[in-house]
Amino acid sequence: MQRDIARVLIDHETIARRVGELGRAISGDLTKAVRLEKGPDATPEDASIVLIPILTGSMVFVADLIRELPIKLRIQVVAVSSYPGKSMESKGVAIKSALPDDLTGAHVLLVDDILDSGHTMNIVSRLIKDLRPASFHTCVLLRKPGKAKVNLTPDYIGFDIPDEFVVGYGLDYDGFYRNYPAIAVLRGSAT
Ligand code: IMP
Ligand code: MG
């Protein structure tokens, strides 16, 4: 694995620090949203909070993020794949799993690894919003601002990165490198 990595773009310590910041921001905002709904003394314990990770790319990020959220919450995954198969560009989006069947009254946070064209987040967001949650927010670890094809700004963004194909910390190339602990760029020969 190491021999395929050209350089590290964001090291593990920097990711961990930022994930902590995101956790604090999300916890604070969820508390505010619940108080708006339930009254000034309410806490997130008084509401239904559902985190929806988009698999497979967000699994490492979400595993760290949820441990920075000192809140009672449920997790409902949605599996999505970009097709066709092995590609640096997502050409289309296929939903591979059932959507949560009831989000009525829930405060929902949809989480993905990266916002590239934005199609994945856009499609899944629309499907989730149709389920009428009490509040709906989106979070991505990475965003390539130069690439957006849809008008969608996630509520929480870990890092804006240049338009380079990255792997590690859950992100893959052809299914590999998800276990690399940092965000890295592959050697040209590996792609
Ligand atoms: P979008 O639908 O174009 O926004 O692409 C989102 C999906 O494409 C992500 O969930 C990733 O799985 C994949 N993707 C986009 N850019 C990269 C990258 O640089 N490295 C790895 N996967 C990527
Ligand atoms: Mg992927």
C-alpha cells in the first residue's frame, strides 16, 4: 500500500483535530435545534437524532465522528455506489440499500466522505428530505470546490481540497486504500 502513495495531503493528526471540531459544532447545533423544537431546557436526549452515513466511503470518518458526539443517537446507513465500477469519476449514483423507513420527527445528519460533483449528496438528500425529518443537515469530510455540478453546500465541511483524486481514511481507488490512515494522493503509476 505505502509504495502506491505519492504524498500525504492531510495527515492523521490534522484529520483528528478537525473531526473533534466538527463534533463540537454538530453537538452544539443539534442542541440548539432540539431546544427550538422542545423548549429552552431540552437536551438532545429529549429528541430523536439519526446519523445517516453514506457507505462505504464515510465509514472511517463516521467511526471517529460519532465518538466526538456525546449525544444519544441512532445510526442508519445508506449504501450507495457510483458506477460503472472502477473509476476516478463518478458517472452515476445507484442506491444499494433500503432507506430508513421512518424519520418523522427525527433530527437527521447525512454524512459522506467527499463532495465531488455533488450528485451523490444531492440525490440522497432529496430522498431523505422526502421522509420529512424534523431537521436535516449534511456533513462531508472533504470537498473539491472546483468540481461541484450541483448547487449544494454541506452544513459541515472538514476540508476543502484541490481537484486531485485522493485515497485513505475511508476513501478508495477501486476498493483499495480505505485503511490508509491519512488522506493521500496516489502515484500516477497506481491509477
Ligand atoms: P460525487 O457524487 O461526484 O459528489 O462523488 C461522490 C463520491 O465519489 C464519493 O462518495 C466518493 O465515493 C467518490 N469520490 C469522489 N472523489 C473522490 C476521490 O478523490 N477519491 C475517492 N473517491 C472519490
Ligand atoms: Mg468511492
